[in-house]
Amino acid sequence: MIRFTVNGEVHELDVEPRRTLADALRDECGLTGTHLACEHGVCGACTVLVDGAPVSACTYLAVEADGREVATVEGLADGDRLDPLQEAFIEHGAVQCGFCTSGMLMAAKALLAEDPAPTAERVARYLRGNICRCTGYRKVIEAIVACGRT
Ligand code: FES
Ligand code: FES
């Protein structure tokens, strides 16, 4: 049995020791905004925050999250009000197919908590573990830099 909070809500789950956090979030908690692509810790699509730090939920075991606070993309918006980062992604055309977007947003959230006004170079370096096959990254970087300036 593990107990953790996800986006402020307490979850108690009976999980196998080998169950990944990504599978627990998607299948047990019903939070499918955390996407799975490589499932090897390489692409960043599954990025969530654990106690504020970005982790690849596909290689992070659910049992490791016991007693911790997990944040997923579903927790960014407040009802119909999007997070400023989500607004910036829309305004700057940083979303195409959207598959990488939840992971990009969560990584960017962690970066902005650490550095509220990062340079484009810092954003590019920070997001090196988040792969996007659509946008060419430029618009994603512009969106995060612009969000940091507001
Ligand atoms: S699905 Fe987790 S890093 Fe690619
Ligand atoms: S928007 Fe399609 S993979 Fe990034």
C-alpha cells in the first residue's frame, strides 16, 4: 500500500513493487495526461513533478512516490482558467500534435520555479530531456521565456 498526493488530492493505492508511477497515475488515478512514448526515460513525454522535481514517470516506481507530492499536467489549470504557461504555449503556437506537451509543461514548470525568468539558452538546456518531433523547439522555448517575463 502506498499513499501520496496527486495535485493536492490524497491517493491510497495497492501496487506491485514493479509498477511505474506513470502506469499508476494513468490506470489507478485515471490521470491520462501523463503520456507514455519511449518508456525508457529518454523522451520526457511522461515528465511529472515529485516534491517539485521533474522525474520520468515511466522509470520512477510508484512505491518511490510513497509519502510524496506528485504534480501532473491535470493540476495546472484552475477549473477553466489555464495556467499562464499553458496560455503561453497556446499564444506562441508551441503545441502541434500535443503528445510531448504535458511533459514539456511540467518540466517548464519546474524550471520557472527554480529560475522565474530563464534565458532561451537556459530553457533549451533544461529541456534537453524532452523530445518533440513537431515544433522544432523554437516556439516552445519562446513560450517559456515569454511566460517567465510576465
Ligand atoms: S515515456 Fe518516459 S521518458 Fe519517454
Ligand atoms: S507537439 Fe508533437 S511531439 Fe511535440
